Amino acid sequence: MINKRITIVEKIFDANERLAKENRRRLDENHVFAINLMASPGAGKTSLILGTINALLNQKVRIGVIEGDTAPVTIDADKISAAGLPVVQINTGGECHLDAVMVENALDQLPIEDLDLVIVENVGNLICPAAFKLGTHANVLIASVPEGDDKPYKYPNIYRGLEVLIINKTDLLPYLDFDMDYFRQGVEILNHDLETFALSCKTGAGLEDWLLWLKAKLPKM
């Protein structure tokens, strides 16, 4: 029974990976760069998206957003839509992550031929999203200072598969017991090649470095 269950899980991952490759091919054909934005709830995913949008729209970057939520609420999607961007809301029906099928369906609803960047906001979770490829070009994790400096040690898998780590809410460092050296040491053990940006979405401090990295990745710019 255990072997059968393992086989089924392997087939699910294999099918997801094949579709993720197809999503990547489709994005590449349209010269669109896509990021998979992950974080725990409240870390600042939507705040980072809105800050990124406000900065890049002024530079004529065309952006589309895919919003993943476990419940049929449109709070985050409404904020993106109010900024004048094409946005697709995915209700996972309680699932704790997005997968390649969901992203494929969302891409069908976006004008990707007219976009430079697609931001996928994954479900707020530090475990499940790490296991499912979506076809995006970069996995980006937001780790916020109030979450504590022990997260790389408690949730190692999500740190291993990253290209970018964003340390958000740095404006709170003077008020919290967060050991930046301890945190960075835990990250370095798991993934020493990733890009790291320490910033505050609230104050805007450090946001420019993230924007420069992101803009440099856009194939149409």
C-alpha cells in the first residue's frame, strides 16, 4: 500500500513538472519573465507586488499578476486591479499551494503577448509551495523580520529552491529580537548562491536594489 501511494505521488509530480515546462516554454515564446512569489501569511507579498508595480509602471513595464488564495476572497486581487493591471484570481479550494495546472489556466486569461512580467503570488505557506514547480523563471521568498530568525532552520526545503530571498520589514529591526547574522547563516548553509535583498515595503528602503535586479531580467527591456 505504501509503495502504491509513493508511485501515485511520483506520477503527480511528474505530470506537474511536464506541464510546468510547457508553461515556461509559453512564457519564453512571448518573451515574458515570471516569478513565483512565496511567503508565510502577512510577510508582505501583496505589499511588495504593489511597490513593484508602482515603480515599474512608471518605467513602462507591462505587468500581469496571478493571485492564489485558498478561499474565494478577492481582497488582494482587487488591490491589483485597482492599480490598473490585468489580474487573475485562483481559488485553490483549500489547497495549500498553486500548481502548474492552475498557472496554465491563469495564463490563458492573461494577455501574455502584451506583457513583460508576470508575478505569481502563491498561497501563504512555507511548506507546500516548495514542492510544486509552476514554470516561472525564479522562485522568490519573502521572509519578514517579525517571523523570527529561525525560519531557515525550521523550513529548509523552501530555502533550497530559491533564486531570490527578500528580507522584508527591516524598519522593525530596532524593535525586535532578530539576529540577522544567525538568519543569514542558516540561509547560507542551504543555498549560498541566491540573491538577497533586505528592504522595507513600508518605508521603501532597499526596494531599489530589488527593482534593479528584476528589471535586468526582463527580456523585452
